[in-house]
Amino acid sequence: MMLDLVCPVSNVKIDRNVVRTNGLLTTLCLAAYVRTHSPWIIVPVGLDYVLRASMSAPASPMTRLARLVAKSVGLPYRAMDQAPKVFASRIGVCFALGAAITHVAFPAAAPWLAGTLAVFTTLESVFDLCVGCVVYTYIALPLLRARDALVDAAAPAVADEKL
């Protein structure tokens, strides 16, 4: 099953060890939020995810810290494609900013959202398992293919109407 995962691709390479270190640091922040319920933790985590979710934004503060940690402990560079991490970060934006917003609107739900994201980041940092790739493979990709099939099916009808 896990060998059949399909992820988005790009030509930009990033360091897998920095990504995993970033996941560990994020997990620690999310665990601190779940424990303390402090918006001073979850809001910056959400904003950090916003930066990570862009292919063109500068490196997020958490990514910069992860680079420093990885370098200081001597982790070797392991190249990987950036696109799967951007997709996963977009999912992270939903959870982290969702937790920040819910923190105000429905405080009991916010730690659950943050805790779920912490599970995802733990899987990334400890087991090198990207939940974003699982979501992309089994949810996003089938939806994209279904949309494309509908567009292709509608194309002849649209062409007939123009005649």
C-alpha cells in the first residue's frame, strides 16, 4: 500500500532531514499548545505553515531553525522533491489555522485539531511517513481525475454548441 503512494512533483529539491527535523520541532510546539491552550503557540505555528505552503515564499522560521538543528547535529543532506511537502503544508495550514480560529470560536475543538496535526508531524519526523502523500494519493488525485473526466466528457457537448 505505502509503496503505491503518488505525490505531486516539482523540480525543486529540499533536504529530507530538515523536513523531518521541522516535523519534530512542530510536534513539540503543537504538544505545548495542546497542553497549555496558548494562542501564542498555535497562531505562530499556523502562520509558519502558511509560509511553508508556498513554493515561492522565503523559508519559514521553523524551517530555518530546523536547518540549524540538522546542521548542528551533523545530519547529512538527503534530497527530496519539494512538492509533496508543500501539499502537506497546505493540509497543515488547514489544521493549524483551523485550531487557531477554533481556539476562539469553540475552544474544546482546537486541541483536537492541533493534536491531529501533531500526530501527522510525528509520523513525518519519526517514521518518514507523509500523511499529505496518503491524502493526495487516495483523495486529491481521484478527485482530480474525476474532474478531468467530467471536463473531457463535457468537451464534445461544448464544441457542438459552438457550431
